[in-house]
Amino acid sequence: MAGHVILIGLPGAGKTTVGRQLARRLQLPFVDSDAVIEERLGCSIREFFEREGEEPFRDVEEAVLDELTRGESCVLSTGGGAVLRPANRQRLRARGRVFYLRSTPEELMRRLRHDRTRPLLQVADPLQRLRELHGVRDPLYRETAHYVIETGRPSVATLVNMILMQLELDAEAARGVAAG
């Protein structure tokens, strides 16, 4: 399987956890775009966001995503807001197989309730914030993704297997088209 496998979704959807296991199974490198961005910035995304604002951050994010999706095949986990810019949505969809790891705001809250590192949740009503983000971003994730994977009940291993099965079906379909 050549090319990029790209995971998108809200914070807490499991992009990093699923991505690491998926990369192992596919024998591809795992790349977390947020980690690459922080390495480039020399500080946390949160610090940069607070100091410089959202637009300068989104500029850096767009440049990093462009670079990563031009590089060698990998499993790429993106930041939750990566789909906010149309250029990112188009590039991600054109340059890889995009899987939207979809969770309800309630499921995300259950997973993230003890996580103090996410600036997103450092608000008076984190569940309401997740509902707002879901409302805005869900249509953008759907527009970008080739596949939507519901992450509610399945284990990480099951989610990885679901993605692997879909990739195998894609490969078989491509072989069938090439043979026909």
C-alpha cells in the first residue's frame, strides 16, 4: 500500500493512538503533524497560539501539512483544526486516503475529562465547547474524508482493522480497474 493514510477528527478522537498502531501494521512511519509543528516552532502550539494568534498558527500548519503530504508515504495524524482551511482539505483528500475518526462530543468528553494539557478544554463548559467544535467541523471532516469511521464502541485494535480492511478493498478495486 503506497501513499499516505491520513487521520482527521476532533481532539480525543484517537488519531494518535490509532495512527501509531496502524503505522506499525502497515510498516510505515507515523507522523503527528502537531508534533512536527511544535518542533518547528520551538514551543508548544498552545504557547504560539496565545502569543501570535490563530491565523499565524494556521499558516504554519498549512505549510507543514503541504510538506508532509508531498513526502514519503506515512500514516499522518493531523491537528483537529487542520480542515478549517480549504487548501488543507483539498490537499489532504488529493494526496492520501483520508479517514475521519468520528466521535460524539459526549464520547470525546468522557475520554478527555482528565486531560489538562488540551487548551481546547480549559473553558468553563468543555462539553459545550466540544459540541460547538463538532457542529462547525463535522461537515468539514466529512467533506475531506474518503471514509468515516465511528469510534464510539470499538477498541483501538478493531478501529485499526477496520481501516486496514478498507485500504485492502481499495487496493483490490484499483487492481480490478487496472486489470479490466
